[in-house]
Amino acid sequence: MHFHFHDPYQPLDSPVHRLDPRVKLALALGFILTATLLPAGAWLSYALLGAAAWVGAHLSGLGIRTVLRRSMLALPFVLAAFPVVFTAPGPSWLTFPLGPWQVSVRAEGVIRLLSVLLKSWLSLQIAVILVGTTAFPELLVAMRAMGVPRFLVMTFGLMWRYLFLLVDEAIRMLRAREARSVAPEVPDRRVGGTLVWRAQVTGRMVGTLFLRTLERGERIYMAMVARGYDGEARMLSMPSLSQRDLVLLTGGLLFLMGSLLLGWLF
């Protein structure tokens, strides 16, 4: 059964791994906010943010290729902005017939689509670096240190842990199904009923999966409450930021502010 789910965090020894998680979280949020606020067509600012993300990927030990491959997840969602190519205001760049209609591709729409693509891609790159160099418990502590409400941090923590719980239950059900299924006598030949029958079986398995996960999650939560859980992860207090971390945080924020200002001015 080739189905697995693993934590994206990689415990390497790199300058980015050794950074304080509060600094990494603040810079990542500032990076995403800067990319979001940049106007369409700010190519120079996009290039600066891309260079910063690639430098971070190299220094983290994850590798630029790994970060780029994982950040490709954003590309299918950008297709939702594809209609802006035809609906944006401005002169037509290309016109072609489509049945009884004349479809116009507008230059402003192409610029907006490429801008959305680059913003999403850059934001996901920095998110990949963040989760790849910071353990999730450290991220939760960093959120609390930055003033994120406890209830929200608790929701993030439980969601992350229950995700592995969901995957574990799914693997158990798939393993049980394979143990009760008859292997086909002819290699590469599928057995079973029609497509509708397969859809019904899959729907029942999904429903059973969620019920089993819900029941197991309730048992785990009651066990946590019985051991004194009150919604807050108990960890040692984080030390004050070092001078090196403060300098890096200040320099990173100034770089992001400069990139944003450059994008709006030029």
C-alpha cells in the first residue's frame, strides 16, 4: 500500500533552522503580506521577493528544487483567476472566434493573471520553507508569543494532530479492505462491480472513516482533559530574542517594506 503522510518538517542543521521561531514566523507573515499588497505588474519587486525566497531555501538546506516542487501546489488554484484574462478592462491584445462569439484577450488581464500566479507561488514558497525548518509545536508557541488568541492556536494544534489521526484510520481501513479482497488471477486486471457500485462502496468507506475518526478523536480529547489539558500547550518559556535575531528581524522587515514601496512607486 503506497499511501503515507509525513510531517514536512526536516530536522536539519542550518542557519534557518537555528533561527528563533518567532523571527521566522514574523518574517514569513510579513513576506506573504508584502506579496499580497504589491500591485499587479510589479515585476522588480516580485524578482526581489523570489530571490529572497531562493536564498532562504538554499540556506535552509531544503534546496531550491525541493521548495519549487512543493510550491507547485498553488498553480491549479490560480486557474480560478483565469477568466480575468477576458474580463479585465482595457484594450484587446488578441481576438479570436469561438463559435458564434468573438473572444478578446486583454493585456491588462494577462498582467493580472501573471501577478496572481507569482504572488501565490512566492507566498507558498516561503510557507514551505517555514514549515520545513520549524517544528509545529514551535510554531504554536511562536503564535502565542506573538499574541494569537489561545483558542485559535488550540484549533491549529488539534487540527494538525487530528490530520495524522485521519490518515491513520484511512490506512487501517484500506489495509482491512485489501485483507478481505480477492486478488485477480490475471495481472493488472481490476475486480469488482460497475463504476456506480465502486462509487457507493467508496462513499460508505468515507462515511465510516469520518465516524471512526470522530469517535477516536473524542476518546483522545477526553483522555487529554483527564490529564489536565485546558487548551494551552505547556512548554518552557521562550527566551528573549538575541541581538542577532533582532538584527535579522529588523533587516528582513526593512527589506520587505522597501520591496513594497518599490512596487508601488515603479
